[in-house]
Amino acid sequence: MKILKTVLMGLTFVLIVGAASSLQSQTLYFCEDVDDDGYAINSSSTFTIPSGGGWLKFLVRMGYEVGTYKVYYDIYRIESGGKETFETTIDQDVEPDWVWFWKKVTFYDPGNYKVYVYDGNDNFLTSAKVRINLGN
């Protein structure tokens, strides 16, 4: 009986850890480019843009197929007190069987931003923060 209880506890732990890791498998990266296999090139959480604006790429890597034909990026500016102020929504056409996708996005203003990604059914996929600095 003691062995059965230990085995059941071990299986429960494995199932919980597995479920938690699959929930966290969607990741948003900010990068300069994306290679042919869907991996970020020069990924960072901070970028410096020129005064006229500059772009970076949003790369989303999923642990499964996205299952929809459209995704949305909701971009919020993070104010000094931590309050998030909505800036814009950017949509992107995707294919349901894609497990990664990227979008080239231009920023014009420096600041801290948080980007939320949703699928075409408004299901939350992932989010991340990025800092945009203004260069010379």
C-alpha cells in the first residue's frame, strides 16, 4: 500500500509538472531577425531606435499548432507607476498548423511596453515586456 501511494504521488507530480510546462510553452521573443527554423537572432528585451523610429521583430514560438488563421498583438505602454496604457493592436494572418510566426513592428517612441498575444478566438497565448530607447 505504501509503494502504491508513493507511485501515485510520483505520477501526480509528473502530470502536474507536464501540464504546467505545456501551459508555459508559448513564448514571445523580441529580436532583430528570425532564422529559417524559427529561432530568434539577437533576441533582447531592450532595443535602441533612431529618432525617426525603428523596427524589431516579434517572434512567437508555440508548443503546439496555433489552430487559427489570425493572431493579435495588443501593445501597451507601461507608465512610471506600472499602469498599462493601451497603444494599439496589430493583427497578423497565420496558418492553423504553424507552431511559430513572426511580425516586423515599428516603434517611434521610447518607453517600456508590454505586448500581449491572442489567437483569432481571443485566447491568450503569451506576453512579454520590451524597453525601447531612443538613440542618436
